[in-house]
Amino acid sequence: MDYEPPWYGTVCPVVWEDGRCEPASYPIIAVRDRKGMKLVKTLAGNKKRVGWLLVAPAFITLFSMSIYPFAYIIVVSLHRWAIVPTIPRVFIGFQQYIKLFSDSGFYQSLSVTLLYTIGVVIVEVVVGFLFALLISRTRIRWLRVAFLIPTVTTPVVVGLIWRFHLGFDLGAINYFLSSIGIGKINWLGNASSALLSVMLVDIWQWTPFAIIIFLAGLDSLPADPFEAAVVDGANGWQILKYVTLPLLLPVTAVIMMFRTLDAFKTFDLIYMVTMGGPANATEVLSYNIWHAAFFQNRIGYASALSVIAIIIATILMRIFITTLKKFNYGE
């Protein structure tokens, strides 16, 4: 049986012919030859190649899942592109973008998206913090699991459930309102109440997400600032305003960033509850993109909409992060 050095199968910097391993300050991968006595292959002094090999899986994943699809969408947006492959695809340059910025439907869907995003994020953060503060003080642990139920439910299922509850004739909410003498409300058939109804459904589903994150943040806060505030004679409101809220600012930022991006690209809830109606009152950008691509057979125009939506979301996130840094560090 061939001799097998004790370092075989591990990383050895310097290997002598008799199999001895000598430490070094840089990594070298040693591979045994047939006799198991000599150093066959090393990567000494080639740290850059090792670094590229280590980041290659992440780069390949990022390129295949993000960079390439985005570049492909840009290419499609420059063509008159039908969903049927037999129809010729004609290069038209930036005509899709010119048409987009002159389309009133784009500005309508953009305004609905911004109103929807701002409304649900603000309410979810405020209500989530208040509930988290209440639960953390009462120490009712089982409520944390109960609050997770709406969040882990599929948005399609949530949309179907609330579409039934908000129905005009057979809805459970109108049945309850009629039983107490208030009367029925056309929640989804009225342009003034349809968007509000969908926003309430989103708030019902995703406020528990904010509650759970805030609870984790409250549990991780250090006790020293609170003890010092009590010693200085601060009351409950002052402790909340000057100690708790500033310490929870990073947690709040995480919740707002996640929910802003998620609400900005919402589609499934709108599709299941209102289908963008009535009279396009709930038509957000994502629904407008789907409608242009798969209902109107305008893939190029839908791709241009997607590019603009990505740019707007990136700008919003950049403004949000910059403002947060200035507020956090007092710049």
C-alpha cells in the first residue's frame, strides 16, 4: 500500500519529498502524486485566481437571474415585439418609451402604485410598532405565532378570501353591516372605495410581518439606556421618544425597505381582488405591465414599462437610503 502523508486531503503550504508538511503564511493546495511523496500542484501566490473561483458561483447566479434578464428586457423594449414568434420583430428604437411617456394610462397606474405603496407602508409600520410594543409588555408569547398566519398565507388565497368577504350581495362584511342596520357598501364596485379596500387587505396580511420584526428588535435592545433614562427621571413617553424609537431606527428601516419594494411591485392581490378595476382605479404598474403584455399582445411596450418601473424603484430606494443615513448620523 502506498504511503499516505498525514496531511493528505488537507491544505498544506510547503511539502517536502518525505511527506512532511511545513506551515506558511499563505494558502497552497497540495495534491499527492502516485507515490504520495511529492508536491504536484499548488496555488501559491495566486490569490486572485482563488478569489475569482470563490465568487464565481455567486456571480453566475447574479448574472443569470438579474443582469441577463434585465439586459434582455431592454433589448425587447427597443422592438415591436409580439408574443407570437411567427410575427416579425421590428427594431423601432426608443419609440416605445416616447409612447409610454405620452400615455395617460402610465401616469394613472404610477399614481395608483405610489399612493398604494405609501399608504400601506406607513400604516403597517405604525400599527406594527404599536402592536409589537403592546405584546412585548404583556409578554403573551402565543400571539407571535398567531400573527404569523396572515403573512405565511399565499397572496392568491388571501385575495380569494377577501374578495368573498368584500362581496356586495354575499359578502360576510356586508351581512354583518346589514344585521346592525348600517346597510351594504359596494366595497369593490366603487372607484373611491376599491383602492382603499385592497390597501386594507394588504395591511391585514403584512402588518404581522412588521410586528414580528419589531418584536425581535425590542427584545434585542440593550437595557443600559433604559436604566439610565429611569435614573434621570424620564417618564414613559420620554423613554419611548428619546430611547426606544432611536434605537429601533435600523429595524424600522429594514421593515420599510422590504415593504416598500414588495408593495411597489404588488400584482397577485390586485389581480385576485379587483382585476385592476373599477375604471382602472386599482390598476398598479405591475398589473398594467401584465395587461399590456398578455392581454394586448404588446411585449415591447410592456418591457419598456418594466424598465421604467425598475428605474423608479431604484431611485426610490436610493433616496430612501440616503435620507436614512443623513437622519441616522445627523449629517
